[in-house]
Amino acid sequence: LLMMEGHGGLVTCISISLDGETVCSGSDDETVRLWDASTGASSHVMSGHSGMVNGVAFNADTSLVYSGSDDNSIREWDAM
């Protein structure tokens, strides 16, 4: 069992890249995190939302992540 820990609040959504190498998570701590799927290590923390993140998704080549939040915004993040 692999544990990915680091959010400061409830994890509200996850997405797995098409190649299975990266996990993206959103939280009510208003952050988006990228994780190495094989080790569970956090590789990026993206801050900027001012409300709970309730949706995350990768683009087709995993270079970008999109997040939706209760702050009424959708953000685009560099996933590389």
C-alpha cells in the first residue's frame, strides 16, 4: 500500500496521468499537488486558489494540469 501524504486538509479529487507515472490531487487546503505514482513522493505543490479545489485533470501529454475551485476559477498549471 502506497501512502501519499502532505495536504493540509481533506483530499477532494484525484487524477492519474495517462502513462500512470503521476498522480494529481486537489484539496480543501486550496492546493494542487503532483505525486510520483511509484514512490508516493510529492513533486510539485501549486497554490493560488482561494477556495477548495474540487476537480483536477491532466491534458493528453501530461504537460499541463487543470484545476477547478470553489473560488469560481479554473487554473492551468505547468506539470513538468
